[in-house]
Amino acid sequence: MSKMNGGKDTKFTVEPSRRTLLKSALALAVGAAVAPMAATSAAASDAPVASTGTGLPPETEPKPGLDPHKNPSWEGWDNPRLGRTNGWGTSETEAWTTILNPQNLPIYHDRFYRIPESNRKHHWVMVMDTRKCVGCQACVVSCKSENNIPLGVYRTWVDVYQTGDTVPDPQGDITLDDGQRYRMDARVVNMPKICNHCAHPPCVEVCPVKATFKRQDGIVMVDPRLCIGCGTCVNACPYDARYINPISKVADKCTFCVERTDAGLLPACVTSCVGRARVFGDILDPNSEVSRLLAHYPHSVRHPEFGTDPQVFYIGESGDISTDPDPNVQHMVFTYTSNANSNVPDTVDVI
């Protein structure tokens, strides 16, 4: 354009309008966003497609019949979105030493009788008061959440038993054809179970690579950096408390939430117990709650005849459930977990 100025033509360029600038900026932004997408699409079209047509790498391919959009993330290894790096890795960068034994306590692979003589500072134990357990499974859920436990395996679980019998009673509400009256003299017992952190753990002694060990404070641990996943310790545990983690492929079990214990906190299952049926503490401290409970109430352990000297004690179950396999004495009504540590399901139904 030109403008008359004293008879002379002076030329100048008109600046673009704001709308023009916005249009140009938008075009540039869209182009920048589309370019990498186009490149990715081109690369994907040249890449081999997985067998099910999802385009996922073979190691993350979803199992047949499982929809990754319906399969919740807590369903562990069955979720194609999860893998070894999602909380189950065992790399050196995860600083396992600071998790397993941050205070550098002495560890033992045998000769456990020397531990009481080692002038230890703590001896951690757990007391299960079955009179208070309501079978709500809050402990199981909190354990899985705290320790990232995959679907189908458990560090703790709760079995439900029925004990007692049908006994004659003239006032009973059960009447037979012959006129005899009976009543049910039975009770239901919720039996929380966990690794017993035995004083003489056979699982530790049989480990061929010394991956599992007992700390001076009584906690039995597994070092995932050393474990080869042979399952020897799983077979050696008489309580079915160990399993092979299907993600990390190494042995796993309850650790008394060692990362919490070493920080002065209670295990997750203890903090979530609505009936305060689980009590954790130092048995070397006579004023601790566990010491006072064991001093004032009769208690038992699971299968003392195994000679492992369990350090998880039970109040209120009289020993029948833990020791007597006679179905006339005890009868398992049901269990939420089916003690799946020794029977991992191959498939999982998606709801």
C-alpha cells in the first residue's frame, strides 16, 4: 500500500492482524503434535504385531479372555499393564539392603540357638487373639496393599473353622423322629494365619544360596537379589506360609512389614485390624502389650510338634484348630483365600 505524503509515494507494509497470528500459531501447534503421532503410526505399521493383535510386546501380552480395561491394577501379573518394573523389581537401584536390614543386625542361616545369647535389643513377635477376630479380611487387604502382593498368593490369610458337636439336650431345638432332642454345641473360629517367624525356621536352613535368613531381632527374611526361585524353602515350610512371587520369580512371605517395623511403625495388618485381634511387639520388653497378654492368658502356637518354635501366638483357640487334624474335632467351613500359596490359579475370572 502507499500513502500520499507531500506529493511523494511512501510505501510500507501493514502488520498482520491478531487473528492471523493466532491462526498461524494454531497451525504450527497442530503440525507439531501430528508429526510425532504420524511417525509413531508409521513405525507401528512396520513393527511386527503380537499374536492377539494388540500390538503389545510379547512379554506384556494380555492373557486370553482378560480385558486390560476391566482387569483392575491390583490383580497383579494378570494385568497386561503391569510387569516386573511395577513394584516387583529386584535391581540394585532399589537399595534392598536398606529395606532388609538397615541397622545391619547380625543374621543367621543356622545355629539359631545362638540368637538369645547375642545380647539382642528386640525380639519381635505377634499375638493373635481369636476371640476378637471377626473374619473381615481387612488384614489381608492391607497386607496386599502395603507389600504389593500379586493376585492368588498371600502373606496372611484368615481361615474359618467350626468346632464342637451336636449334643443331647431335653430342651434342644433339634428333634429327631424318635423324639430325642439335641442342640448344637458348636462355635465358629476365625483363624488368622501368617509366617510364624519360627525360632528354628527350617526354610532358612535348606536355602542352597543363603538367600533367606533370620535377623537377630527374630524376623525371617528373603533377599530377592540372591534368591534363585528354586522353591526349596517353600516346600520346607510346614505352614504353607511361603510362595514363589509370580512377578519377581523369587520366594516371598510375611516380613512383619519390616520396612515399617524398622521405622518404629506397626505392621499393616495390625493397624487395619478392626477388632484389635492382632498385637505386635517386643517380647523382651516385659511392659509391652504382647508380653502382658502372654503372661495373663493361656496361649498356643500352630503345630508345636513340628519343633520349629513359632513366634506367632494364639489366644482363645485352645490348640485344637492348630494341632488336631481329626475332622471330628475341627471342620474348616470356608476360607477366603483357600491358602492359595500352594495352589496358584492359572486363570482369573474377570467380572
